[in-house]
Amino acid sequence: MKQFKYYILFIGILGLCTSCVDDLLNRNTTTQLSSETYWRNPDDALYVTMGVYEATRTLFGRDYYFDGQGEFQYTRGTSLGSGTWNPSANGSGFSYMWNNAYRVINRANFVIANVEPMIEKETLADVKTKLEQINGENHFLRALAYFRLIQLWGDVPYFAHVLSGNDEATSLPRMPIAEIKDNIINDLTYAISVLPPSYSSSDKGRATQVAAYGFRGKVKLYWASWKKNGWDELQGFTKDAGEANTYFQQAAQDFNQVITGYGLKLYKDGDPGTADNPSYWELFNATNTEYDPEIIFSVQFGGPNMQGQGEELLRDFGTRTTGNAQCWISTNNRLADRYQSLTTGDFLDPVILNSSATLPGGACNPQTYENRDYRMKATILWDGQSLLRISTDGMTLGASMPFKFGASDGVNNINYDAPGIPGYLFRKWVRQWGGAERSQGPQDFYLMRLPDVYLMYCEAENEVNGPSSGLVDLIDKIRKRGNLPGLAPAKYADKAEFFKAIEQERIVELIAEGHRPFDIRRWRKVEEIWGAPGGLGLTMFNTQGGRVRDEFRSVPARDYQRYYIYQIPTAERERNPNLTQNQPWL
């Protein structure tokens, strides 16, 4: 277990004794840790900073639920197209995410307020450097929380100080998103100036200069996308092609720094492994890959015997026969159809939804999935595939089990006899080793990986200059890990075609990592995917052709608008009369 994770566990016990500023609903003044008794050295500052990391983990640690708002992931118990989905199966919704984000912000503000005087008074250069680094980490984490807020709500209350009390907290207005964006970029710019490029083994997982460059580029890319495509649902927001172009250029510069400035490479230098053992799968099911240079920033989990500090990936993605998991999340034929041919490098005919195990091209025929992108084998489970059984307590591995949709034996889910199951399971994130209960895994959850940066860089450069051989090389590096041939010339003949290639790789490379719905929103693709308001939308079917659910069928334009922007939590507006509501939710 990494020492950095133990720091986080310690601070969980410490409880950020300051819980003074935990969130906007907990507004006592900051008096618990005085500078005379606690804020004496970098170790003090670091311990309390671990409380900011812990809150960041709570905010982002189950981001994979967001993919349920896209077209490729099915999440039990949630709907799509009604504007009422929850990003988590555990009852989290608008208020939960809002409060978690402000918990990060309040904790970061508290640390910054105490560390900055320490920096000013410090005379030893090496100690000052450590304090500045810790200060940079808190600016970085605060920036991530505010970025999440503006992604979902647009204009939100902004403050960069410790709140003076309840009166101030309940009177904060929403700041225009353009101003918040500038503040986020300023936080990340400061972080770049003081954070190290990397850490020694004991501190791996902390924010780095690389991560700050990557997220600064991402903020700029999103701003460019919003300015190019518009955000009609955010009152007062306007398009500006010139500003969009400027930010695309700036985003590309930051991404290029990540790509060229630190010698980073894909895991195993992009080697695909074998068809039966793809290297891509190892990234999501082996603790020794968590700090591979491909992983630019992740949220940390403590794992077995660390109560409340483990991840829930097995519980959410696994089945009853893999550690008594609950299979809240599965996938569908739309994702299966995205995995391209190893021979042509292009799409194959869509799978035929039919129960026959021998029908050529049928979804239940294992031969249908041969000769495809290796990442398919690493990501999803179809009829004829297998997993290792894991005991109910998660401690012991058993024999290999076959999977067949609808069967009561082998790999099965408690609800496979109920309607609403698409017939494919995820293999990605499903633990295949014993030693941890279903909610106590140690696997870190990745917020940014190098392929994501490659693809964002390609997108930004493509917007400004169109395709180039250098951009195609980056796409081909990602495709190589799927053992796919390089892009055919027709795929980068112009900006529009190359964008399709970028989107394709974002789908298959980043599925179940929480990126797809944010891409859909900033690209304004809801109507392109599901059709115009009031139309037939899409129907999700299972592999045997049974109906799972309708999506955006006969729904009004208001439901589409609500997809693009979240509701300001009602409870917060009741407490704060200065909080206006986003238009689609009035």
C-alpha cells in the first residue's frame, strides 16, 4: 500500500478537525486549528491537505456513473431523457455533487489561508519550497472542484477565502462563468509554477506540474468548445468564434507541453499484448499500474481493511458471482458495434440482436466478436466469455465461469431475470483477484490519462489547423494498443472526418471513465444522437432483441435543455435568496 494513501487515511481520522468549512451547509467559523498549536511546519500543512484530497476523492471517485448519461452505458434504476437521473446509484444527485464540490473548495481555502502566512514568514529556502508546493496542490484541487461546478451548472457562487460565517455563505450570488474560468486558470497557472513534475514513490499520487498543465488545457478546451458551439441553456452566455479559436490554440499549447515536456509514454509503450490478454485490461485491474506514467492524475483509494476508504468498482461493475457484487452498471450493443476490425481498421456490420448462438453476425454468437479491437476483449463481456469466480467475501478466487445472457448459472446478475438488462457486462474495472470485499478495493480511479491528453490535443489542433501527420501519429499510437491498423487516409481527409476519428477513440478508449456525457454536452450532440425533441428517440434493446428502455421518446424540448445544464439544488436556493435558477428548471 502506498504511503500517500495512508496520509489520506490519517486525515480521514483527523476528519479535517476543521470541519468548520466542510461545505456550504456547514458554516461554523475556522477556529479549531490555530497557527500557534498546529500550523508550524510543512508536515502539518501536508496532513491537512490530505483532507482536501479525501474530499476530492468523494467528489470524483465514482465519475463512471456519468457515462450512464451517454448512449453506451446502462445504469440500473436510472432513466435517460427525463432530466431526473442521478450520477450515482447511492442516492446522489444535484445537491450531493454540489455539496461535495464545495467541500473540496472550503477545505482548500482553509489550507491556503493558513499556509500562505507560513510561506511569507519562512526563511529557509527548502522549507519555503515545500510549503509553496503544498499551496499549489490546494490551488490545483480547488480548480478541479470549480471546474466540475461550471461543467454542470455554469454560473455558480465563487469564493477563494474562508467564509466568515453563515450570513456570508447564504448571501453569495452566482458569479458569471467567464470570471470563474479565469480564476480556475489562474489557480492552475500558480500550481504549474510550484508543483514538481513527479514525486518519489512514497508520495506518488499527489498533484504534479504535469497534471496542472493537463487540466489547464482541458479547462481551455471546454471554454473553446462552449464558445464555438454555444450554451443556450446558460442565461447570458454567447458564442464567439474568435475567442473559441484563441482558447483552442492555448489548450493545444498546454497539451503539447504534457506530451513533449516530460517523456511520458503509454502503458507498455502502447504494446497491445495478445488477443486473450490485452495490455489495456491491466490498467484497470492491477495495482502495479496505478502509477504508470500514462496515469496523469487519479483519486486514491485505501483498499482492504481500511474501512470507508475503498473503491466500489467491483460492487458496481461485477455480478453476484464475482464477490457478491450488484452489477449496477452494464453496457449494450451500441458499444459493441464501436469496436473495429483488425483487418480493415473500420467498422463492421452492426451485431444482429437475436438469441441464436450460431447466427452469423448475431449478438449471442461468440464468433461475431472475433478479429476486433483488443480493447473490446478488455472492456466488455459477451456470450461465451468468462470471468473468475470470487467468493462472497471477496477474499478467494474460484474457477473460470462462462457468461451467457439470461442463464442462471455461470456469470450471472441478481436481476438477469428482470426486464431492463442489455445483455453485455463490463470486464473493465471488474477485479479478478482475491483479498478485498466488494466495496473495499484499492484501485485508484483515473481522472486523466495520457491518451485523453493525446485526443484533446488532436481536437484542439484540428479545430485551428486541421489534420496533420503528427496528429494522425498520436491517434495511431492509441489504436496500436487495440492492435488496429493506422487510420486510413479517408479518416483524416478534412477536419470533419478527423473529428470523427477523434470521437471514436474517445468512446472506446475512455468508456466507463466518466467522459462521454461531458463531450456530448460541449459538442452539442444530444439531438444528433437521440433525434429532435418530440421524436422517436432511441430504443435500447438487449442482445436477444428484447426492449430495455426508450430514450428521449416523445419528450419536450425542455428535457433536452435540462440535459445540457443541471438544476441549482432547491435546498441551496431556499437557504440563499441570491441563488437564481437555471432557465430550463424554472
